[in-house]
Amino acid sequence: MSAVALLSVAALSVSASARDQIKIVGSSTVYPFTSYVAEEFKAVTGNPTPVVESTGTGGGMKLFCAGDGLDTPDFTNASRPIKADEFEICVKNGVTDITGMMVGFDGIAIAQSKINGEVALSKEHLFLALADEVPGKDGKLMKNPYKTWNEIDAKLPNRKITVYGPPTTSGTRDSFDEMVMEAASKKFDAYGDKKGKYKAIRQDGAFVPAGENDNLIVQKLTKDTAAFGIFGYSFLEENGDKINGATVDGVAPTSENISSGKYPISRSLYIYAKNSHRASVKGMDEFFKLYVDDKMVGQKGVLKTIGLVPMTAEELKKVQAAVLAKTKLTEEMVKKHTILP
């Protein structure tokens, strides 16, 4: 074998056993927070800035759980806990040693252009605007006939129902389906066995899947001023000069209301790591340690300034202990939707 060929083989061997740059995929909601940590990581350590891709929570889990090789991501962001079936796929594909970190809290905002007046919505309003089938006057289900918001409730504005929202690969969509659609369907007997479980979204153009880039939804709202958008609170916080958030069940989407749980569409945010990659990918330990630091995700941490709703100091201590101990995610923890043993 020639010297050049030997060098090529050696290079391939090294690339297969080590990597200098961290790879992160997942949630568009967690993306701005992880991206900030990635930039700070480079500044603090001098290591290459981690590559952070916004693939959506579901898309990120699919990539993360595809295998354990270094051609797969090291971390995945998630705007909901990992699901049992995702964890099962991970284990099946050899991804058996995972540590999770709760990043903080977030609320799902129902936002509109700031040129509009304040709007007070309920979960039932949102459900009736977006459900594929709704109860008719005879109590039976029919295809959604509502074209404007005031057809649902005379107190709502006479505006065409157009809602830009997350696709099915998004954790935000999963959370919205569970906390709004399924929760509101409990109020209607017409759904029978599907009562409390109904989440089918209408496909006639009233709901517009807008991809995994929440900034694009913000841009759409500045142009389509009659529309609403569904995305994480941090994007509402960052764009307060352009958009405002509707109240939901009488509660405004604010940091205080989200952290207290008063805002009815609040959820936890996560990032998951492959412990098996830590020895081969430069800086993974340092990156995770930086992410979980008080100065980053604490009550006075810098991520609060870009829209993260921090957990309590007591909660953070537990999360820090789990991360630093490389606590292994178990099936039981997944079932309980927790990263703590």
C-alpha cells in the first residue's frame, strides 16, 4: 500500500474514533438557547463552535436515536420529554446511555401583529378554530365550517381564521395537541370515545404548517396581520416590538405566569446527551457543564434575557447533580417524563 493510501486509512480511522466538533439537533424552541451556549462555549474554551441544527423535536429524536456512531448527533434539543417509543428505538439502535437535562420552562404563545388590539382566547376557542371536525347544532360531528373568529364567539374579532403553526415533527405541535386540542375536546360529548383524545387539525388552509423556523412565523405575522402564530414564548419576548400574545383562559403569556404554571400552555424544555460520545467528541463534558451552570440557566442566568423561563434554584441543583453525575436515563424515568432518578 502506498504512503498516501496509508495516510488516508489513518485519517479515516481517526475520524471514526474521534471528532473535534459537537453536533446538536432538535427543537426549534430550544435552538436559540443552545445556540447561545454554543457561542459562549467557543469563547470560553477555544474549541470549535458546536453545530446546532433546528430539525424539530421529533426530527431530532429520529436522528439522535438512529445509532451510536460518531456520524450521529451528540445532543438533541427537545421541547417535550422523550417519548417511550423514541427511547425504545434508541435502545434498539444501541443508544443506551443517555443523560437528560431540563433547560427550563417555556410557554406556547398565540401571537399576532401588534397593530391589532388585545385578544382574549380560550382553549375551546382555539380548538373550535382548528379542529378538523366540530360539533354541529344537532350534536353530531361535522367538517369545521368556521371561517372567521367571531363565528365561534361574537366577542372575538371579525378576522379570517388563519393560524401559522408548527409541523407534526415539532415538540411544540405535540405540546399544543396535548394541552389545547385534547384538553379542550374533553368539553364536547360529540367526540364519544375520542373525547379527551381528539387532536385532528383541519386541512382546508385555516391552519398553515410553517416549518421549524419560528422566526419565519414572526415574519409572516408582520405581513399577514389578520393571522395568528403558534410558537415558543422566547420568540414573543424577542419580538415584542412587532407582535403581542393573546391571553389564553384569561392568563397572559408572561415569564411569571409560565414559571408559576398559571399560563395554561406551559411546558418544560430539555436537551439529551449520548454519554457514549463523551470520550470521543472533544468538549462534550465542558459543554454540558457550561449549559447547566447557574450563570447560564439560573434565575439570573443570561438565557433568561433571551426568553428562557428559569427553574427554581432548588430544581436546578437537582438537575445539575443529575447532569454532572451522568445519570443514565431509564425506561421508568421516561415513563414518568423526568430526567431525575
